[in-house]
Amino acid sequence: MPRHFHLTRVHHTMRRISLFVRFLSKQKSWRGILLVALMVVGFSYLVSVITISTRGYKIRDLERRIEDLKLENKKLNLKVAEAQSPARIEEWVKQSGMVAATNVQYVSATTGVVAAR
């Protein structure tokens, strides 16, 4: 076998091995990129699920608070209506010692007299 043929064959084999190694290294890099991309997508999905569930709990808590405040508002409106009732005002007047005026005089703005002696 001539020496030139032997070197060419070795060179050709080395070239094939080099191409195969490059192919495998490229495949590994794609696998790595795919793995990193899947990890990023998975992490972002996990973060979004946690965020959505946390917001759901906050919304439910605020809805409960709204219902409690509506109930408290109704109770306060009932107290105001009771306090403004004529029977309640009359009772308060009696308790505070007020008496009804007997001789009521009204001032008319058409006479022009504000004070008289």
C-alpha cells in the first residue's frame, strides 16, 4: 500500500470523526437550549399559576369584606332611621327637660323692622 493512500484514508476517517463530533456537539447544544427553554417556560407557568391563585384569594377576601361592610351599612342606616323617628325625638326632648313654647311670635321680613323697643 502506498503511503499517500494510507494518509488520505486516515485523513478521511479523521474528517468523518470530526464531522460526527461536531454533529453530536450541535445536538447537545440544541438539547441544552431546549432544556433551558423548557425550564424557563415551566418556571414562568409556575409563577403565573401562583400569582393567579394569590389574586383569587385576595379577590375573595375583598368580596367578603364588601359584604361585611354592606351589612354594617344597613345596620347603621337602621340606627339613623330609628334616631330620626318622631317618637325618638319626642322622647329625647322629654329626657333633656325641654318644654314646648306657648307664645310663638314670627318676624316678617316685609315690615323692615328688625328690633323694636
